[in-house]
Amino acid sequence: MLPGVLRCARPAFTSLALNRPLAHFRPHMDPDSSRPVERAITTKLTAALKPDHLEVHNESHMHAVPPGSESHFRVLVVSSQFDGLPLIKRHRLVNEALKEELSGCVHALSIQAKTPEQWGSNPTLAKSPPCMGGSRGDHTVQEKLKAGRE
Amino acid sequence: MNTIIRSTARCLRAGAAAVYLPVRAGARVWSASPPRRLLCAAADLQKDLGAMVKKDKVVVFMKGTPAQPMCGFSNAVVQILRMHGVDQYAAYNVLDDGELREGVKVFSNWPTIPQVYFSGEFVGGCDILLQMHQNGDLVEELKKLGIHSALLNAEKESK
């Protein structure tokens, strides 16, 4: 019964993330030379938090930025390093690991930081709220995106 | 208020102008015109932020206003607070002031907007507020502020 519950509990979005790459989901087909920011985020979070489970989702396509941007991310980190820590301290650990990206081209970072026990009892990826277009015409976002591309 | 008057006087001497604009519906906006400030203004802003986050029980730095949020994450914070019946709070629109936008990130040591403060203490961003709302912690934290969550009334009525 448990695997069935897990299947129902995980939204389709999560299984898409596990089946990379998908032609309609990503603008670039070669996973090695593209998505440098996504790879950096994955590498740094893995090194800093030794996660049992890690998901890094580029959600830039959901926001008012050009296609192929790496500006808006959602990360799900499951790590025993979060044991006993309040949410704010967990998020600060993630922010610290990604300090360079956050002062560079990453404009928004959604974080889910769970302990292995919490993930086991509720293995769901949260969904981001719909964009309200704040990045459109936001010159700081344009500058960050330019910096990311150089 | 005194710090705002002092920094306004300093800015007027420097040739720029800082304007305190009240916005209806319990939300206040702090805004500044052209970004020609002295270096000391950055330190003043940090001091001002220290006062701003303590002046009201609930303080939100967001994109847009509670009446018209300009970002999905900021809107989520506004909606969550509204669900709990929290409509009177100080909301500062960082899109109006680039220095406030960067200054609050330094002040909170937090890289993104929105940012929520309860009684001068940094609570977190949209993700944390949402999780607190989902696990019941938000009702408890509001109680500590002397705010009775509207969701408690809804629970009572359904029993």
C-alpha cells in the first residue's frame, strides 16, 4: 500500500524532474555544456549538505524572463544536517551554500528543507505560486541575467 | 519618526529628497527619489531598518503593495496573512527604492524578497511563512503577538 500512497502523493512535476532530459521541458539538448547555474547549485548543495535526496528545478520559464534563463529556482533538500534545526536556520544553510549564485544571476530561490524523517512521511514537492510579472521591466533582474550570460 | 526626519534633513542638504508616503489599507510605503546619496546614507538605512522592523508587530518587505502585489511570492505572503485576518501591517515596497531593496537583504542577511518580521524578529520568506501556515505554527506565533488568527474562529464555527 505504501508505494501506491507515495505514487499518489508525488505530483507529476516531481517525476518529470527525475526523467531528464525532456525535449519540450528544456531549451538545450546537451546536458553537459548548458545549465551551468543549475549544475553549480546541485554541486554546492551536495557538497555542503550531503543530502539523502536533492532536487533542483529551474523555474525561470514560469516567470517574466527570457527563455533559457537561470534566474528562478526551486530546491528540495533532504538532509540529516537539518535535524533539530528550525526552518530559518535550515534555509540559511542553503543560502550560505549558494551565496555566489544568489549574488549573481539567481533572482529567486524557493527552498524546501526536510529531514529524512519528514521527507519519508510527506514526500511531496511544493508548487510555486503563479508569477505576477514583477521581473518584467525590472532592471536588476535584466542585469543579473546579463551577468550570468557573461 | 525622528530617524526619518533626520535622514530627510541630511538628504535635503545633499540635494536629494527622501519622502515618506503612507498607503491606505494599513500598509505604509517608504520611498526615495533619485539615487544620489552620500555613503553614510547606507549606514543610516541600516539604522532606519532597525527601527522600521520594530515599529509594527508585523512588517513585510515585498514587491508591490498588499493591494497590488507585483510578485507571486510576495502575493502568497499577503494572502496567507489575509487568511489569518492580518490586514493591518507595515508593508514596504522594495520596487520603489533600489537602496531599500538591497539594504534590507544586508540587514536581514537574506538574499530574497519577500521578507517577514514579527515583533522585530526576522521570520523568513514566502516558503517559511507557508510552512508555518500549513503546520499550525503561524497561529501560535500570531498569538504571541497578541493577534487572534481568523482561522481559529473558522475552526470554532465548524465544530
